[in-house]
Amino acid sequence: EGHRRGVATVRRTVEECAKLGIRQLTLYCLSSENWKRPPRELEFLMHLLEQYMIEERSLIMKQNISVSVIGRRDGIPESVLQEIDKTIELSAANQGTRLCLAINYGGRSEMVDAIQRLAKDVVSGSMNIDDITEQAVSDYLYTSGMPDPDLLIRTAGEMRVSNFLLWQISYAELWVTSRCWPEFQTEDLHAAMRDFANRDRRYGGLNS
């Protein structure tokens, strides 16, 4: 029941972000560590994901939302991957909010994959070691081409980032609520944004 209500929260949050003109919203749907959960729960989660991709497709198109997915495809049923790919393809030209779903995602795994790809290019000669800059590393991550998060909302009162976008959240503002995700409301989203708007973001300097 919590997962069902969580999907409703996804719908509500995505719609509100689209209305507000938020450039990008990234949701942590399934971590690479979540495979430790009971098989029955995982099967249900895959069903919900497939159902979401099918049932929300018309709304995604209506609201001009483009969908992308980050994470490894290993272990995700082929039927689910097909629906994910179909939604990504259909919404690719949309110019509104970019909805990025982190599925079978882990920040450390992302870094390992990026380092392996980068190392292969160095070995092949298509990249020099001296060309490895922060921007170059960013370009090899799953999130290449996406902006780094400005605001990270953490639900359930948890005071950790749980292996989420470890490279990208270096300067993200954190906002924690005691509400669990299924209970997260539009008012909570607004509260997070109001609080964010009052933060003094210095990026290591003395002034904003």
C-alpha cells in the first residue's frame, strides 16, 4: 500500500513541478541496494513501474514533460524496459520539465561505470590523461547533459544521502522532512522551495 501511495505522490509532485516550470526533477525510484528486498516486493515494484510508464504516458505528453532514466538495466524485466524506452522515445522532443527516474541506480556504481568508460578511452588513445577534468568526469556520468541538483529533498527524516548522485550533489542544498514519501504533499514541496529561496549559497566564497 505504501508503494501504491508513493506512485500517487510521484504523479502529484511531477504535475506540480511542471506547473511551476521546474527545469528538472530527479526521483530515486529504485536503488541498486534495493535488490536485497523480498522477491515478492520487487516483483510488485516492477509491476508498478511498468504500469506507471503506460498509464502516465498521456499526461506526460500533455504536460510537455521529457522522461529520462539513469541506472543500470541489469535485472529489470524486458517488458518493463520496453515501456520505459517507449516513454523516453515518445517524450524526447518535449521542452518542459525533464523528469529523470533513477532506477537500479547507485552513486558509486555510476562512478565505477564512468571511470571504466573513461579509462577505456585513455587506453584507446581517444582521450589524454591531461584531459581528465571535472567537466570531463561529469560528461561520463549517467547524468551527462543534465544540470547538477540545486535542492535535495530527503523524506522520512533520514539524515543521509543513501548513495544518490554523490558527484552531482556537491553543492546541493539539503532539506529534510519527517514525512515519508507516500505522505509527501504539494505543501511540503512548496515549503522546501521557500526554504531553499532563503538559503545563502556561497559555493566556498564569502558572498552569494
